[in-house]
Amino acid sequence: MMATMADFTGFPLWGPQFYAQLERHNTREFWDEHKAQWERDVREPMLALVAALEPEFGPARVFRPYRDLRFSADKSPYKTHQGAISGPAPGFGFYVGLDADGLLAGGGFRTHSAEQTDRFRRAVDADDDGVLPGIVATLQQQGFTIEGASLKTQPRGYPADHPRIVLLRRKELMAITNVGTPPWLATPAALDHVRAMWEQIRPLADWVTKNVGAD
């Protein structure tokens, strides 16, 4: 990453306002009109934020703003959020994003293969001490929402009355909290708030990295 900790001064509130407008005007013309300010008030702060957190949480990647339209019926060209992830492998670790609602943070893993989902379920099945359910319960108490693709019924090979059937239905596991636009968002203190939320996520990120891993 090119930015340093000293570069991060906060996320100007223009960013959420821009994404609210982009949801209504997702066109190349609108994007081109606002691109320079997006670079200054969204992308550059995000680069600076994750660069400052890399030494503690691992290599970071800031996502491109362009949507992949190849297999989508929605041909809107631009993402209505700016996200970044920090961690040991693609899809694993810690997430931060900015959208029309403000700042969100979290982590866990987004699956990239059936093999990852299978390893996740085998680890959940073997977790007789309830380590992962305990981590999830703690995060929910701290205000995180548990997300990720999930089956409506039990996966093949697991009984419907399995004590951890809710987790077993999941193909991936993320914990996310949306903090909106608090007064500190536009200040350097946003760095400390994201760091604190990522520290809350660390037990989940460590568990999925150890038990699921990357292909």
C-alpha cells in the first residue's frame, strides 16, 4: 500500500451522500462528473485507513469501483459502496466499507469454493466444545449481524437435529456491523474505531483461517 498512517484523516461525509446519489444515478456521466472528488474523499481515505491497519491485520486490498457485468442481469456499471479487506487470503479476514448508510466493518470469510464450505462444515461438526457458537454469540451481543449464504434445510450428510445445524446450513460466515455516520467518521479517530471493531472480529477471523483456510 502506498499510504501511511499519517495520511488518514477520516472519511468526509460527502462519501455517503455520493453513494446515495449513485444509487439513483448509476451512469457513466454521473460517475465521470464526480470521479475526482470520489478519489479524494473516498478512495484515498480508504487506502490510507487499510495501510495503517496492515501491520496488525495483514495484507490489504481495496476493491475496484466497477461491477462485473458478465453474468448479471443488472447492468449498472458502478458499485454503490467502497470496500476493502485485510487478511491472509482473498475472502478471509477483516472487512471495512463505506456506502450510503455510512461506515460498516466486520469480517469472517466469503467462500470461493465448495471445498472451503465443506471444510467449514466439517469443522463446525467437530466443534463439540462450542468454540465457534461462542464466538458468534459474543459478536451478536456486541452488535454484529451474522451474514452469509445459507441453505434453507440441512446440508447433505448432517442430521436436521444437529446441535449446530444453524451454522452447518451456512456456506460462508461473516459478522458485520453498520455504524452509520457518527461524528468521528470524518476525523482521524475513525482509525481507532475500525481497529477496535476488527479486534472484536479477530476470534472469528482466526477461527475461519485455521479451520477453513484458502484453496
